[in-house]
Amino acid sequence: MKRQQTDKIARIAITIVAALVVIPIILVILFIIINGIGTLSWEFFTQPPGNGMKEGGIMPALLGTIILTFGTAIAAIPLAIGAAIYLAEYAKENRLTRWVRIAIVNLAGIPSIVYGLFGLGMFVLFMGFGTSIIAGSLTLGIMTLPVVISASEEAILAVPQEFRVVSLSLGATKWQTIRHQVLPQALPGIITGIILGLGRAAGETAPILFTVAAFYLPELPRSAFDQTMALPYHLYVISTQVPGMPMDVQYGSALVLLLLVLSMTLIATVVRTGMRRKREW
Amino acid sequence: MTEQTIPNKIDVHDFSFFYGDFQALKRLNLPIKEKQITALIGPSGCGKSTFLRAINRMNDTIPGIRAEGQILLDGEDIYAPDVDVVELRERIGMVFQKPNPFPKSIFENVAFGPRVLKMTNRRDELHQMVRESLEGAALWDEVKHRLKDSAMNLNPGQQQRLCIARTIAVQPEVILMDEPASALDPVATLHVEDLMRTLAENYTIVIVTHNMQQAARASDWTGFFWLGELVEFNKTSALFSSPERELTESYITGRRG
């Protein structure tokens, strides 16, 4: 066979393999949409579950997940951005830096159920928050740290060095340079990382299992120390714990969770594309 | 004023500079005269840019550097341990080789320095500073109607004058220019050279250049660097018409370098 023919075949084969990657995600989304779309209604979003969760809506679970996502943001963002700034701008090759980097790599590798158990031991029991929104948010926050730190550090390092040099040459301090030149330019990348991290947190079940999620709680939480229902856990419960659960309610709940997480990823992609187009250096 | 009576803004005494084990500058001695233009010439890697960056301590960010000897600004050693580098850079501004405006509006570029140095907190005063700086950089008339436009939409020559405006907005005493015209076309280059002449009425200017004609045209004093040493320093007219060292002569006539 001629080299040119081999080249053509290789190109076709690789294209097909790449296309195969798209198929599972499309199938999953289609499957959930087809089976769940019929359940979606105004009542489904605004009513609590009723009749042993076999009827009604998912309102407390959806709202709980939104609250937990905000709580995660509050817990994770300051720590993550602080760590990213340290690593990108201040870190020298010393022991502290090595420890911070090792910690981040290991945080990313810990299974989510272990976060759940850690949250139970640390926030629920030791710090005495009980199973509560604050305990769940902190647990999810820690789990989100590595994604946000890595994305933020990358975004900060992508800001060209010359802007820092110019800023310093104008008599700005290091912090003023970071605050007024580096962070504004890195912000779109940082926001992308935050949204992706939060999207993952919103869909996780294991970390909230022991720290915040309620099996069935039709009332809304009144404070950060209350439990709440949450969509991923609710989905787990109605899929495995409730006998005779109608399938369409399960698929409806799955569809809402999927849409929530996918829309966050979509926003992140739009922000990133927008910033690439606007970037001027 | 005769040249003997022009005061020295900067005095360099036996100044050496090291990157790790490599000695980039070898016991330099020269004066930088107040409100005059001093040109530093020499081939690539001769240390002229290193010396320029040593004057406002921009080399400090590089790990493993070491300075010996003294650079005195108004008699004060800028490498003394109690020197505040941030304050030093307020007094010694810098214009870089490549025009490098911030990706912000024209106004914000010039206003950045006065803002971070908290020179004013009044909107009208800030506006006045921006205007005077742009006028000082001979750019005001071209941009006065579009101060909110992105600086990235200016042409390279305008961008470089914007960078000069940004530097003088901080009201430094000395302006260091690192080949400020090397990325510009000939017309824009002449623009910048004219501007330097005007700026020298108020500022002490040190310029690094590869361009022999530029040094001859635009400067009052010239120092010739070779392999980290200052080979010759003199009035520009004297250095170019009757260089004392053979090395200088062969370089400026283009036989060496």
C-alpha cells in the first residue's frame, strides 16, 4: 500500500474514533430527555414531593441544591483564589509550596465518599455543625478546591509577564499589580474554573450523604444549620429506596439535575469563548 | 550652562552586576547628567540593557542576581538596604522596547500610575493629569476624542507615545528607554526622537539603542559598552567625531559589532 493511502486511512480511522467519544454523551442525554421530558411541569418544579414521594414535585430538592451550590461557592472561592495567587505569584520553591502542591494533587484524587466521611467527622461531629447546610457546603467546598485552584493558577500564569513588569516600573506595588493588572485579565479563566467546579459539586451525592442531605423534608431550610433535601441525593433515594416508585418521576428528576449541571458547563464554555475573542494581547 | 556645571543626576561608581556566576557588568563608572539625554550603545549582549534595568532595579525579580559598587541617585545609593524599590520606581520611570499598553482604554492606561500612587482622588485632577501627560507625549491631539477607546486600536507609534505618556504621568525624575523606537517605522521613530528632545527639558533621559544614527542625532552624552565594560564615555559629538579608543571607532563606523 502506498504511504499516501495509509495516511488517508489513518485520518479516517482517527476521525471515527474521535466521533465515537461523542456518542455516549449524546445517548445519555437523549435517553434522559425522552424518558423525563413528559414529567416536567410547573407543579414538578414548585411542589414538594407527596404520597411517599411517588407524586408531587422536587422543589425542596432543587432549591436545596441551589443553596448548597452557593454555599460551596462561598466556602471554596476565597481559599481557591488565594491559593492560586500564592502559587502563581508568590511561591518560591520552598517547603510550603511543595506542601501546597502535594495537597492540591491529593485533594483531586480523593474519592468523593471519603469527603463525605471527612465532612461527617470534621464539620458535623467535631465542629458541631450537625447535619446542616454549612457542613455540606464546607465539605463540597473542599472537594471543589483543586479544580478551581488549578484553573485559576493557569489563568493567572497566562497573563503576559510584561504587564507585571510595566506595572512595577510605574511604581505599583506587587499587590497593586496583581489586583489591578493580573486578576482583571485572569478573571474570565478564573470564573470558568469556578463554574466547572461548582457544576461538579452540584451533581455530587456522596459528600452530602452524611453532612446535609435529608431523605424527606418538605419544608424549606430556615438557616445554615438546617438540613435540606438535595437533588442528587433525592434522585438516589427515589431510584433505590422507595419501592414502587414511578419511573417517569425518576427520569424527570434526573433530567432536571442533568440540565442544571450541563447549563453550568455551558455558561463556563460561553464565558471562556467570549474571553478568548475579547483578549487583545 | 557649560557641561562641567551640569549637575549629575546619577553617579555610577565601580558598579558590577552578576547573574549567578556570570558577570554582566564590570566596574562601571559614569555620570548621568541632569536633564540631558544619555545614550548607551554597543552590540547585543554587551550589558547596556542590564545596566539600564539596574538603574530602576527591574532586574531584582530575576533570581540569583547580585550587585556590587554604587549607583547614586541624587547622592543616595539605590542599592542600599533601606531603599524602598517601589518608591525608587516612582522616581525612575521606564519605556520598553515593544509598545506594551495595558489592554484597557487610552485613559485608563495613563491614569493607572496616578491611581496606584494615589496622586489624587479627584476626578477632574486625574483628568487633567492624563491630559497633560498625553500632551507631553505629543499624543493628545490624536486621541482626545477617543480616550475611552482601547489602547490596542492605536498604531504602534501611537502606542509607544502612549507608553511614554503613561510613564510621565507618574512624574518621574529620570526616564529609562530601552530601544524605544526599535519596533517602529522610520516616521514614528523620528516622532519619538523629537519627543525625547522635548522631554529632556524636564526629565533626565537614559536611552539604550542599537541605532548609531539615533544615538548621534538624539543624545547629548554617549556611553559605548563592550562585553560588560564601559569602553568610552563622552559628549556625543566628541565620541562620534573623535573617539579616543580604537574599539569605539571600529564599532561606530560599522567595522565591528
